Amino acid sequence: MYGWLGGYLHAEAVAANRELKQLSNDVRHELALANVQEQLERQALVIRSLLEVCARKGLFTDPEFRQVLDEVDLSDGRRDGKLKPQGGPRVCPNCGKTNSRRAVGCMYCGEPLQDRELL
């Protein structure tokens, strides 16, 4: 007599499950964003502390620092306030063969390729 009720309840359960999944995704995104924000704040603290030490020791003036900052900013071909190194081919330290810039291991001998230094 109330067979339609099962279909209705199933549809409601499916909709509720969909909403829960979306909320779960939203929460994961919020947590990831909070984690990135925390990492940025920690990096800002370290950078600010390093600059303060350099300033106290008189290692450079503000104009000198800004000049170097501009030079480094332009090193990737753009003045945009960001550093995006344009890595070239990677040479294996073990066999000396050239690999793609994205390679993490040598495609010839399997040796792990070290991360490149940014500066």
C-alpha cells in the first residue's frame, strides 16, 4: 500500500548522502587551506627573522635588498613578485645522462635525481 514510500525515502537518503559528501569535501578543502595558511605564516616568520638578523648585522641596505629582490624576480623572465624557476634538463649524478626537467629518477640507470636549489 505504501510502496512508493520506499522509493521516496531512498531518494531522500541519496540526496542526504550527496549533501554529506559535499560537506565532507568542503571541510577537507577548508582544512587544506588552513594548513597552507599556517605554512605561509611560518615561512613569513622565518624570512622576517632572517631579514632582521641581516639588518642588525648591517649586511645590506634596504635599497640593496630591493635591487636583489628585483633581480631574482626577473630571473624567471617576469617581474611579477613570484619565482617560478624554468628548470632545464636534469643530468644524472650517477651516469651523467640527460633526463627531462620533470624527472625524479634517471630513466637510464634509475638513480634518484636530487632536487635543485632555487637560489
